[in-house]
Amino acid sequence: MSRTTDVASQDRNQSKNQLRVGRLVKAHGLKGGLKVELYTDNPERRFQTGAAFTLQVPEASPWHGKEITIREYRVMNGSPVVFFDDVEDRTAAESLVRGILWIDQDVDEVEDNAWFDHQLVGLEVVRDGVVVGRVARIEHFPAQDLLIVKAGDREIMVPFVEAIVPSVDVEKGQVIVTPPAGLFEELPDASDAEAAPSSDADAAE
């Protein structure tokens, strides 16, 4: 699940941001349901009946520039499924597949274990007490987010998952990483290691 909260430009009231909370992945059933990939840790709150979303869809889509309102949110066979007003059948649901859902939210409100992109960019990346780079940007993918870390002349893609990025301290300006071997440094070539004589062999000679 995403650990970031995407932010679009501020809307006209200048007190809210548009936040990405889900992506519609496929039609479900015959009554207009859609499976949703969640970009939120609190779907029951985000997808309450009556919640209105801005749709991000191609310009050619009949839904372009429109808002859509939740009629019902359910978990069916382990998958989150949403139903919208005015989406009554599978054909209508299929026209929404791959749409991104954005919702108004106070800019200062952040979910547990999730951060706005702008809060992460520029933070020091610390490994074993040593600064190894800075967060240059965040890339968002369906499976997970990536921190793009600038380390010298290199850019390193760090999966933004708790096993690799266990701690974020915005106030201290640091991201703690525990990366697997080889992510920040090149591992020795196995063939070179095999070619090197061992000290035991030298001693035997």
C-alpha cells in the first residue's frame, strides 16, 4: 500500500488540496461495482456514502472533468468494491476502469504512516548513522511508491516500504533506510571472489 499521500494543486478555496485515494481497476458484477486499488489506510472514512471524488480520466472519456459520488463501499471476497451514483450496470462501470479518484482534504491532515510528497523531498537519507543521500522526488506506481534518492551523481530507486524505510522523521529532516545489500553499493563480482586465492591455501603452500 502507498505510504504517501499525493497532492494536486490547491483548489479555488485555497484551503483544501486534492488528494489521490484510489484507482478503479476493473468492473465487478453486473450492478455497476468496481474494484478499487486503495491509496489510503482508512477506506471506510474516505469512501463513506455521499463522498464526492474528482475523476482523473483521459480527455476523450465521457467522465472527463466530472465528479462522482459514492453510493456504497464494500469488501467482497477480500477485495474493496465501490458503487457510484449513476453507475448502474457493468457497461457504465467499465467506462470508469483505470480512473484515479481524488478527494478534497485539509492540507495539514495526514494519515498514519503516510506523508505528502513535499514533506519527503529534500530529506536526508541516513543508513547506519551516515547520510548517504537526499530524497530528490517520489515516483508512484500501482504496486508501491519509490523514493528517488540522489547519492552523489547517482539516483537510487528505494522502495518506500517499511522493511526498507522503517522511519521517517520530518521534523529532524531524515529518512532512515535499512536497504538490502547492493542497493546503495556495488557488490563484488562472484567470479572475482572465486579467483582470489584463500589465505588457507596460501598457508598450505
